Amino acid sequence: MARITIERRNPEDVQDRQIIVNLDGEHMSTLLYGRRVSREVAAGSHRLKAHNTLFWKNLEVELRPGEHARFEVANLPGKGTLSLLGFLGVGPLFLEFQRVAGEEDGAGEAG
């Protein structure tokens, strides 16, 4: 077995709009800012998809037995986003979804 953990804790995240994460075509979690989700999966190839209903990102990952892969998602502001969010309540948010380095551990689901 292996483990996949996805966190939404980037301090540059605008902390608005949920990010929906799918693992191998199945819903894994709807992440709000400050949350994380972790799942045990079979070793081998997996496809992760994240979206904020505006932008989609796909990642392919190959996991070895015992490996713990960590990922970070964030809704990052574009040019003028914060002004538009304050004035209109909407603005362009760009989705960041990337694998990050981390220590091996048995972190469980939180939040």
C-alpha cells in the first residue's frame, strides 16, 4: 500500500472558493482553506484531478509500496483579484496543484 495526502495551506491562497479533488475518477474531497485529506491507496499509477469550478489541473503519479506522496492545492490571486473580490465578490482565481517534498509518515485524515 501507499498513501496520498493533499493539503490546502498555502499562505498565498485567497482562502475563497472550494477545491474539489478526485482520485482515479472518484471524488476524494472538497477542500476549504486550511484542510487536508489523506488516503491509503494501492501502489502503482494514479490520476489526481483538482478543480475550483473555473480551472482544472491533472497530475499523474506512480507510487511505490510504502511511499507517501504529498500534494498542495491553492486558489491563487491573479492581477486585480483582491480588488475585484472586495468590490464585486468575485475575481480571477488561478489553481495551483503540485507535488511537494515531505517526510515519510503515517499522517491520517484531518479536517
